[in-house]
Amino acid sequence: MAPAHLESTYKASPFRKPTQQQLLPNTTESPMAGARRSEQSLAVAGSTRDPGRPQRRRAQFPLYAELAALLPGDLSRANQVEILDAAVAHLKVLSGTAAVLEAYRALQRDAGPVRPAAVEVASREAVCIAVRAAAARPGALTRLLEVFDRRGVEVLGVTVTRDGRAATADVMVTAAAAAPEVVELIKAEIAGIK
């Protein structure tokens, strides 16, 4: 309800809300009667936006906007924390992918004689071990995976590739991260597989 001295003004226009200036008492009745109009009330000086309209979003810093543009997904409305979280998650994915690609590149570079456990690449979350094995041995893949099982290392994925003309197969095992000593034991045991 509007104050008594404004009721006639407010009733004259029932569809309009009274403004802050209309709701404030006259300056002669105010304890700050000698003050300028801009210093009368903190309520008037505080917010100039209409309470029914949403506040405009602050512009992002240019570097955060550039970072958001480089990341997958639509981060145009994300705040700085969300952009940084997405960047960290994307870096983890990229480091895992880089580890797998490094193992594959090293395996492809070594096209010589059979060398078990030729390559091992480790990251914080996974270990990739690439092995060149004889393709004609039945049960070779099972024996290879049993080595990881005996050491208590979870296998996340296995990739087997074989050129039809070659007598060998390339096996790349991606396993959960393990201590370096455990990885060395796994490599030694794989080298002993006949």
C-alpha cells in the first residue's frame, strides 16, 4: 500500500507502479532536509535497474572467452570456474590420448624382430604397454592379460592389430595407473611369456 500523501497520485494511475522517488517522503520532512537529492537515500542510489528485469551479465575476461572458444561444447554462458573445470577435464583427456598415441608411434617405429614389452607409456591415470607378439600362438592374448590380473592391475582396454602378411601382431594394453615397480614386474613377466 502506498503512503497516505501519495494515495491520490497512485490511485490516479492504477496500472503503473510508483517509483522510488514517489514513495520517498518529501525532502522537507526528511531528517536530511538540507542534503542534495542524490544523497537522500541509499535505496535510491543503490540499484537503478527495474526489479522485474534480470540484471545484465558481466562481460567475460578476454582470455577466458578465448579459452572457452577452444574447448568442446558451448561454454558461451559459462562462468570462469566452469570454463576452468572444462579446461582441466579436457587436458586430462588429451594427456591420455597423447600417451596412447606415443605408445602406438613407438610400436610402429620398431618394425624389427619380435621384442616383447617394447613400449611402456605412463600417465597419472593410465599405463599403456605395447607388445609385439607372435600372431600364430593360441591363447597368447589370454596369457598376456593374466599377467595384469595377477598383479592386481585393472585392464581398461586392449587393441590388437595384425597385418595379414606379417607373422606378428601388435597388442596394446591400456591399464589403470600402477606403481612404477608393478609396471616393471609386469613388463618382465610379459618378456618371459613364450
